[in-house]
Amino acid sequence: MFSHTTRSSHLNRLQSEPFDLLVIGGGITGAGIALDAASRGLKTALVEKHDFAFGTSSRSTKLIHGGLRYLKQLEFGLVREVGSERAVVHQLAPHLVLPEKMLLPLYEKRGFGSILTSFGLKLYDWLAGVKPEDQRKMLTRKQTLKSEPLLQPSDIKGGAIYAEYRTDDARLTIEIIKTAFRNGAVPVNYCTVTGFTYADQKITGATVKDEYGDSSFAIRAKTIVNAAGPWVDELREADNSKKGKRLHLTKGVHIVVPREKLPVKQAIYFDVGDGRMIFAIPRDRTTYVGTTDTTYDGSKEQVVASKPDVEYLVDAINKTFQGNALSISDIESSWAGLRPLIHEEGKSASELSRKDEIFESATGLISIAGGKLTGYRKMAERVVDLVIGKYFEDRKLKRCYTASIPITNPGFSSQSEVESFKRKFPEVGPVINYLVHTYGRAAEQIIANSSNKDLVLAELEYCLDNEMVLSASDFFIRRTGSLFFNIGRMKSSIEPVLTVLKSQLSWTEDKVLAERQRLKDSIKLSGEFL
Ligand code: FAD
């Protein structure tokens, strides 16, 4: 079981057994590597210093996308790889990675012309091998305004519709972590790597602090992969191997408004007029908008949207859409994430490549940075190929086959199966959409369990038993996304959730007070902009 009740046995294994591979970081990159390595037969551990997906992997635009704008930077290899991965990841978790048609309005005075856009999107479809029925369609001005009547019409000259996918980044990460666990990996959250152990100047393991139980111990591992996202350079420093290339962190902010404040009919990717492009994406009862892209050197533990960040996004919305102007006070929630990109001299934040890179130190530490949520599987394959090629060539290990390991169990095999599953529960009403797209087939168990308790508590019980929830924030932010997309539901269920957590996790009254305060701070930070 992947539950708080089994955590101490996972910790015991970390301390007592030697591992082939230790992965540092429980974001999408580390999760993908742990799954790939464990499924090929490597004995794999993963440690995450906060909760799984605490870092960038819960703060993205939540798209499984090919990165249209990288065509402008001539990154054809990147677009081909992540573009083709979209359909693969959709197939692995059809309830969680959903097709989303994107509208790209074209303007007289900003952005690209129709001919260039038509060619660019054709190339995008071709590089990614998009099925003919999903390939881009160019629209006239009339068709564009019909697709999205909310667009400010004056400057529109036409548009295009093209195919992408949307997801929930934190849930995708936790599902991959759970799948890695089912395949034999030992992933543990709230465990920080504080240093490394060496023999003959080669890494032999890591020292770790259990942040939940407050103890320290060592893990023995033949190889270590540093997949710490924005923290990658800190671990390279701890290994004394931060030489040559370094990270360049850029901050990206998203804001969430109630759907009625920005009632777009579909996802839109629009040009702001300053060389940047922004997404507006409807999701359940909200629309979210992002992102910014600015160089960042503040605290990595608490990244928040500032007033200039949200003013920029609100201005972009008001310039692009008609109707009542949006104001900062309409914002319900927000999040801010850091892109762990590789520094390139003289390039601005948005010009930096999104390609991943692998660094190897003389001590044997393998670090991976850059990349996209969408490309996690291919990044993992490259890292594990390298690990096996260098250290385990003598073993009979499988080749990468994560393209055929569904990331939920039991999972769905197609979108239509997801839709027919939803129809099994007419009595549940519209919330079935949220439940199925969040928990997959486990929605059935949650619904059955909610017959004698509140639905939120039935969800909590499932997450406690199956998803290693150790705090109220794990539940409200990363397992359910309530802080961002259903803040009213979160506020009204804080007390019952804390009561259950107190009893299930044997918390003291002080711990409950601290958790309550943390939730209040999170709500404040996501809705107050300085
Ligand atoms: P992280 O998710 O940050 O994970 C690293 C983890 O390591 C953290 O959880 C951290 O707590 C842990 N850690 C750090 N130090 C230690 C330590 N000492 N011990 C143990 N654990 C440690 N990509 C897409 O494909 N689609 C998108 O729509 C998209 N939108 C984006 C929008 C924004 C604003 C941003 C910032 C990025 C976006 N990306 C997108 C990129 C994508 O989100 C990232 O590439 C990806 O999430 C990075 O994952 P990661 O696992 O490398 O890093």
C-alpha cells in the first residue's frame, strides 16, 4: 500500500537495503526516471524533500503540448519529441490527459501573419505525427469570432484551431510515482538529501533527513540521479561539481478567475503584442490564464505571484477580450512556478531553450535539468539508458517500455471508455467529471464510500490510503487542486479534513494549529499580490 501506514516500512528499506539507483526529487522528472528504472529491473529509491510534485510539477500551465512557440526558436527536435509524446501520454492515462483544441487568433497588428501561421502549424502537426482529423484548421475572421465571441474583434484578421492536450500536472506526477511503486521502486516524500557519501572520490550514497519524523540516515546507492528541478545546482554544489553550465531560473505565473468573469468557450493561445504568448484555459468552474516568464533569484521554497505579474496578465486579458474589464480583485487564486532552464549567455528568459540536458560529475552524480512535463518519459529513458550503459551493462535488464505501462491501475484504454464509465453514475451529477478526471476508475470506490460521509472526506480517505498524503496541503493543493480550482470547497472543508488527519495521522493539537495556519497562509499567498 502506498499509504502513511506503510511509510515507516519504506523508510526502513531505504536505510537497510542497498539500491542500484537513488533518484533525488519527486517532480515529474524524478517520477519518470524512477518508473523507467524500476520497470527495467533496477532496484530504485526516490526521495522528495517536500510532497511529491511540490516544485514546478504542480505549477505549470498543465498542458501536454508540443510547444508551438519553440518552432520560432527553430527547436525542431524538441517539438518533434514532445509533440509525438502527447499522444503516448494520452494513451497511458486517457482520463488525465485530455485532448483540447486550441484557438489561435491572428491579428492585423500583432503576432504572425496567416501564411506563416498556416505553414508553422502544418509543420507542427507533421513533426508530431498528428492524425489527419486532428490537424490544424485555418479560420476566417468570421469563423474565429464565432469560435470565440469574447475576443475583442477590432484587430482580428483570422485564426487557427490546432490540437493539444491538457492535464493536471500534480496528479500526473503522483500517478507516475504510484506506478513506479507498483513496479518495485521505493518513493518516499518529506525526505531531504543533505549530502553525499563517497569512497575513492566516487559517490556511494546520500545522507537524508526525514522531515516528517525528524530523523537522519544514510542511503546506499550505486548510482544517484539528481532530478531536483530548480534545486539541481544546490545538489551539484553539495557534490562540489557545479562547474561549466548552470541553471537559469525563470518564474511563470498563472491566475485563476471564476468562469463567469472570463467565460471563454474554449482554450485560447493569444499574442500579447510584446513577443509573448499567453494561454486562457477553461477548467470546471474557472478560467486560468498564464504565463509570465521573468528571470528569478528569490526563495525557491515559496514562489508567489507579485502585483506586476498579475497586472501584466490582467492587462493582456483586457486587451484581448471584450465584456466587463477584469480587475485584480476578480482573481480567486494563483500559482507561480520556476522553470529550471540551462543558462545561455546573452539570452532573455523567454529565449532560453526548453531542452533538457544531462550533466555528469567526476564523482558520478548524474544531474538532469531543463525539459518539459510533456517529455518526461523520453527524458527518463535517456537518463536510465545512461545509468545502465555506464554501471549495469553486465546485467540482463529490459529496454525502456514505459510507453506500454499504463499510469493508472486499473486504467482506461481509451477516451470513449472514460466517457462510458462516467455514464455509470448519473446520480452523482456534474461532479462526476471532476472525480473521474482526477481519480480515474478509483472514482467508483470514492463514490461508494461517500454514501455515509461527505464526498470530500471520502476523497481524503482514498488519498490517505493510496497516495501518501501526510498534510492537509498535500490533499488540498496537489491531490485535488482545490486551492486553485475550487477554493470555496477547500475553505468549507478545512475543519473536517483537519479532524480526520488529526485522528488518522495521530497529530497533536499543536500540529493541527500549525497545519491550519499553513493552509491560511497558502490561501493568502495565492490571492494577495504584493
Ligand atoms: P520539480 O517539479 O521542481 O521537481 C523537483 C523536486 O525536487 C521538487 O519537488 C523538490 O522539492 C525536490 N528536491 C529539491 N531538492 C531536494 C533535495 N535536496 N532532496 C530531496 N528532494 C529535493 N511543461 C509542459 O510540458 N507543459 C506545460 O504546460 C508547462 N507549463 C509550464 C509553466 C510554467 C510556469 C513553468 C514554470 C513550467 C512549465 N512547464 C511545462 C515545464 C514543466 O513544468 C517542468 O519542466 C517540470 O515540471 C520540471 O519538473 P522537475 O521534476 O524537473 O522539477
